[in-house]
Amino acid sequence: MAAGVAAWLPFARAAAIGWMPVASAPMPTPPPDNRRKQDGLILLNVSGQKFQTWRNTLERYPDTLLGSTEREFFFHEETNEYFFDRDPDIFRHILNFYRTGKLHYPRQECISAYDEELAFFGIIPEIIGDCCYEEYKDRRRENQERIQDDEDSENQNDMVPPDMTFRETMWRAFENPHTSTMALVFYYVTGFFIAVSVMANVVETVPCGTLQNRVKQVSCGERYALAFFCLDTACVMIFTVEYLLRLMAAPSRWNFIKSVMSVIDVVAIMPYYIGLVMTDNEDVSGAFVTLRVFRVFRIFKFSRHSAGLRILGYTLKSCASELGFLLFSLTMAIIIFATVMFYAEKGSSASKFTSIPAAFWYTIVTMTTLGYGDMVPKTIVGKIVGSVCSLSGVLVIALPVPVIVSNFSRIYHQSQRADKRRAQKKTKLGRIAARKSGGTSAYLQYKSNGLLSDLIDEVTVDPSQALVCKANPMFDTHHNHLLHCLEKTTNHEFVDEQTFETSLLEVSMAKHPPHSPSLSSGSSSQGLSCCSRRNKRKSFNVPNSNMTGGHRNSIQELSTIHIRERPITNSRSSLNAKFEETVPLNCKQPYITAAVITLPTPPVTTPENDGSASSPDYSQANIVRVSAL
Amino acid sequence: MSSCRKRCKREMFKFAQYLYRLVTGTLHADSVEDELELSAVRHRPEGLEQLEALTRFNRKELQILYRGFKNECPSGVVNEDTFKDIYSQFFPQGDASTYAHFLFNAFDTDKDGSVSFEDFVMGLSILLRGSVQEKLNWAFNLYDINKDGYITKEEMLDIMKAIYDMMGKCTYPLLKDDTPRQHVEIFFQKMDKNKDGVVTIDEFIDCCQNDENIMRSMQLFDNVI
């Protein structure tokens, strides 16, 4: 029920007196009237812009924020008003909804900002009035597509999760050729062979001079039959192998077989095999010749390589109804004009219009303004009809074409925008990552500074460093303390991006031990595998607790220390590089090491343990690299 | 004969005009102007003081009433379709349009096809602040469709059917076709003292004043505003 109509309820109740004399049963008692409080004005202050309305207006919709007691949370005693720290421009529309019962969507607002405001004030968007609903839905769908696009491209560009099976890697290589060199090579090779195959098909029919004892020209295909056959065989081999590989790698084979590209692949290679089977049979050689025509479908395999072709195909698919309409109206017009033409030319002698279907050809040629001239009307009536036919042909064809064109343009621009956005996103992410790493480094900086002040009271803190500590705003201090608490809780540490990546690289290389010649230490492979195994388990291993393969403990310890050295120095140096304004912490190391060793538990260590490789009672802890903030 | 010729001439002229418009491409030029609605009707009510004098509402009540009225009908008058629309929203299950039609006629005291704010508020004044006599008078006026001073069985049947229409189909017990008729019979048995087939205003008021249920229910909505 519309809100405004609620104001007419007293009228409807009063009019019910008209039923009283004819009522067959006594009336129920009316509900107690607790609406005695006077209708007052409410002041709503939205980011400084003041709105006022009656209290009753707001209470028309008791399941929204403003209509329920939830608004009391926003009451500001000092100024005796309700303060909302939201966008006043959008709030205007929300308040109008209470007043008129209709929610409008302003075209110039961003759709997600509007959605957020609606969600905040507890209004469901489905009640947007008919005037604005279509626009709202369109914008929303567009936005969703954009987000979906971004997500898809993000998923594609993700870092390789280290434990993909061979099949998954292969599928990924097929779908995104730029992910690995092998895939790229494969992509170009198949493209090249498609081109070669198509060219061979074309050249095969070119006349190539005469043989010795023949008069007629022979085509190149017949002259160099063997060469062409070998070329064809090679191409089909490659296509078959490719198809089988794709089939094997597809995550869902049934879906793959159903897809368009797979059908094209099959159609491209089938004629060859069928031809192999059937060459000797005379009767079906005609069919065999037809089959050779299908070889031209190999050119459609290019659509994997060209985005433009795909867009064209997608456009045609999405314009199916317009194309159907075009076809239908053309057919109608052809039949009409052909009939009229036939009867108009029936009288003239030696007329080419022997039947209505024969006149179809004339009509088509005229309507599409081709005008071959092989069939020409001779009577006056025929000429009049012919001119009308050509004029209307232009119209009929010109009408649906802009629809198709605009569809194509929209889809094409969409894909261009998607590409542009992807490129922009890279730079955007880069900038964000720089800022984030700035934040991380701030935390790591705080850690080294803060830790000092935490653990070591007797160390004289450098005045410059002290200044740095105090210069942090309150928020940062609390935030850093919070991160520190988290570290202590999980017994893991935050490190920066580079360290993480290097360790990840080591992990992924460790999965293929024969391919890691870069590691110098002899026991490194063993240690790496331990490291990788530990990474896989993703758990914190207290060395004093039971470990699998415990007899290798000591060796592990040493090797892990050994290996951690390199990344640690990386991290230390990178950390040091950021501390331009503070005294480098290298001089603090002796203190730090000492402090660490005297710590009984937990065995978490700070990265400053360069010099402790030799200490056997060095509390062993595996630092599993956690990604940066 | 001459009228035929005149008509012929007029048709020829219209056809020539049509051809001219076809050629110059202004075939649809007129229709835009015709689409201007007759919504130029605006009505401003009497001043608050006058309304206060005419009705038994005080100033504040009149303000609240007018605000609600103007919100739903910005032009200041309610025509029958809007009235039906508004009233139907209170009875979503059934069809309230017939009863709304009778109500509209009851409110539209000056019979000009629209209910202005004065009509509206005067009707409400009777219903909510009037004496029992006045209310019964109003109800009689509602039932008396042709306003001839007598309620016949047919008029009552129409009213009864309209009321039962508002119930809709989904009722318990199931509505039968002759339920309104039976109800009218009961009503006439009660009200028609001299059994002449019509109910006059005096019979009506007498009978109602003697019925306790009716008397009590008349006071039911006194606190609505």
C-alpha cells in the first residue's frame, strides 16, 4: 500500500459507519488509540545539510532505519537532531521515498554508491518506481559484468598455485597462451599450420601449366598430388594431436566436446580421415569431393587466435532475432515482388521470367541492388515493378542493419574497455602495492624500533629513533601493537613481499628437485624438501615436539638455518634500506642476539639471527613466510 | 443533396490536407497538442477559518486532514477513478469499486462529479463528530441510490452486493450467490414496519434507534482523528 494512502485510513474507517445498520453481527472493539503523541517535526542533519520532516512521514515504513527505533542510535543530544554522516545528495532521494512512497534512481549517481546508501538506510531496491527501475537494473547489470570481468581476468592472472596437476597446467596453457613459453610456442605453431593448411587448399586449385601429353591445364593439386597430400597429412596430424591434447586436458570433457570450438576442430579434421577410408569406392567419390569443401572450415580455427573473430561470432549470435527478422521480411518481399514480376512479364515474348521461382533470382539481385542484368524486364509494367522493387529492397535491408551494427559496436567497445581496464589495473595495483608495502615497512620498522623498547630496557635508545617512535600518530601505534599481538598469537611473523616471493620460488623449485641447480649447498635439496614439506603442511612445528622423520632432526636444523640465511639477509638488507632516517640497526645486533637467546619460550625468532648459525641451543623455529599485509 | 455535396467537399478537403501533410512529413504534428491533459483543473479549498466554522474539526485536525488529502490528490479534487483507486487499496482481496462508487456519490453532495476538500471534510465531520441522528441520516443517504427518499429492495440489493464484493472470493464460510439477497430480506424484515416494500427515513431511524447493537457501533469510530 502506498504511503500516502495510509493518510486516508481514517476516512475509510469513518466510511465504515455505512455498514453498521446492515451489519449481521456486532462489531469488534476498536484497538486502543495510542497515537496520541502529537505529530512533530524531526530534524535530520546529513553531513551538514539539514532535512526536516514530520515524524509520521518517517514512521510510514517501520522496517527501515529512519522509521524504526534504529534512528535513535544517531541522535545527537547537543544539537537535538539526528546526525548521519552520509551523502546528502543521495539522502534527498531516500527522504523523498518516505514522502511520496516512490523511490527514484538519479541517473548521475554511481550505482554502487546508491546501493550502499539504500543498504544503509534499510530500503530494498526493488521498490524503485517503474520510471527509474529499468535504468537502475541496466546500470546494475553493467556494473556486475564489469566486476565479473575483472574477477575473471584476475583469476587468470593469478600467481601459479604450486600444486596444480599436470592436466590442469596443460589446460591453463591451452586457454591462456601467455602464461608460459611452451604454451606460446604451441599457440603460434598451431596458428601457422592453420594458415598453411588453408593456403594449401587454396593453391591446390590454381592451374599450374600443362603436363606433357595433355591439352587441358591441370591444377597444382593434381600436378603435385603427393606433396599436397603430405602437407595435408602433416597439418591434420598436428590438428589431431592438438585436439586430443585439449580433450585430455579439459576439466569437463563433455562440456568441451559440446563447445563450438571443439565442433569446428572435429569438422576440420574429419574429412581427411573419411577420405582415407573411402578413396577406392567410386559411388561415394562425389560425396568425397563434397567433403573436401569442409576443409575450408579450418579457417574458423583462427577464432581461437583472434579476439575480433570471436566478437563477430558473438555479435551474430546475440543479434539472432534481428537477423531472423531481416530474413523473414526479405523472404516476404521477394515472394511478393517475384509474383508481381512474373505476371507482369508473362505477356512479353522471350521473357526470361519463366516461372515465379525463376523470378526470385531477379528479385534478390534487384533488392540487394546488385543488378547483374541477366534478367531484365521488358514491359513497362515490369519496369515500374522493378523500380519499386529496388527502392524497397534498400529500405528493407537498411532497417535491421543498424541494430546489428550497434550491437557489434557495444560488444566490441566492451571488450576494448575490458582490455584497457586490465592494463590500468596493473598500474593501479602497482601503486596500491607500493602504498601497502609502505604500510608494511612501517610496521616492520615499528617492530624493530618497538621491539627494542619492549624487550631491552637497558639499551639506550638513540634520540633520533626515539623521535621516530613518537612521531607515529596514535592510530599507527595502536595498529602496530595489534599486528604484533597477532604475531605473538600465531607465532608467525610478517615479512615483506620480496622475502615471501623468494621463499615461494624456492618452494616451487623444491617440488622439482632435479631442476634446481641454482642452490649451492649440497644438503640444500634435502633441506629444501624439508622446507617445502613444512610449507605444505602449513603448520608451526615446535622442534622439541615430535617430528616425523626425527632422525633427520639435526641435519634439518642445520640446513634450515643454512637456507634461511639467504632470505634473511635479503629481508634484513631490504629492511635496512628503508630506514633512511634512522640509525641502521646493524649496530644493535649484538644486543638483539643476546636478547633472543635469553628468551625461554616461545621459540619465535626475530629475523636478526645472522650470527647464530653456530649456536646449537639456538631455539629452533620454522619461520613460514606469511604474505605481507 | 446539397448536404451530401457539402460533406463530399469537406471530405475532399480533409483528404487533400492529409496528402499535403504526408508530403511535408508533418502527419503527426497535431496529435502532440491534443495530448495535453485536462489536468488543468485545480481547486483551492476555503480558508481554514471557514472550514472550522462549517465542520466540527479544530484547526490542527483540519491541517492533518488536508495534508493527507493533498498528498494523494495534488490537484485538490478527487475524481471518481482516483477515489475508487484509493479505496480499493484498503481492500486488496475483493473488488471495492462498486461500493466506492456509492461512497463517492454519498460524499459528492453537490453532484459535480468530483469530491473537493470541503465535501470530503464535511462528510467526515458528520461521520466522526456528528450526532447519531446525523450519522443515521448519512447512512440512509448512502443506501438511497437515487435519492428519492425511499430505499427499495433493489437499491438495498445493490448496496449489499457491493459490500459482499469487497470480501472477495476467499471467505469462510463460502459465499453463496444468494447470500446478499438473504441479507437484504433480513434487513427489510427488520426495518420495513408497514411492509410496503420500501424503507423510509423515519422507519429507518426509528428502527436503528431501537437496536442496541447499531447504536453502539455508531460510536465506534469517534476517535479516528
